Amino acid sequence: MRYDKLVRDLIPEIIASKGKRATFHACADDEEYLARLVAKLREEVDEFDRDRNAEELADILEVIKAICLRLGFDPREVEAIRQKKELERGGFEKRLVLEESE
């Protein structure tokens, strides 16, 4: 089976431990790595949309963490920004849908 997608670091060992073989390569450069991370984020969001469970949300967070590190952002600082925006603009608990504005 052909995949051509970014996988977690321990996947080679997991596949080998099952007595199977697989071929891997490292991303050619930072640009490819970031593009594959963004594609992985979309994949994980799609999986969450189908399954709606905590494990899929954890996968999304793991990819976001990797994107932060790739771009030189400290994930804790990104969380601090999220918290600040929540204080200034609120979260999504009221379930508001903007219909129109002038």
C-alpha cells in the first residue's frame, strides 16, 4: 500500500515489530516538512470530523505543536496568546453565529 504522508517518529519501529517492512524518507527540507505538517493537520482535522473523540483532538494538538516548533514558536507562548485572545474576545461557549453586520 502506498501512503506518501508524514508519520510519527516511532512508526518505523512499530511496523518492524509487527514483522512488516516499509520504506521511509526524511523530508528534503524545511519547506517540504512544513507543507507535510499542514497536510497532516488537515488529515487529523478530517479524522476528528468523522470520529469526534479525544484521541483525534490529541493528534491535532501534536501536529500543532510540531508546526509551532518548525516555525520557531514556543507552544506555551502560543497557548498564552490563545488565553489572551479568549480574555479579550471570548471563547465559543455562547455558540454565537454572526449573521450580518454593518
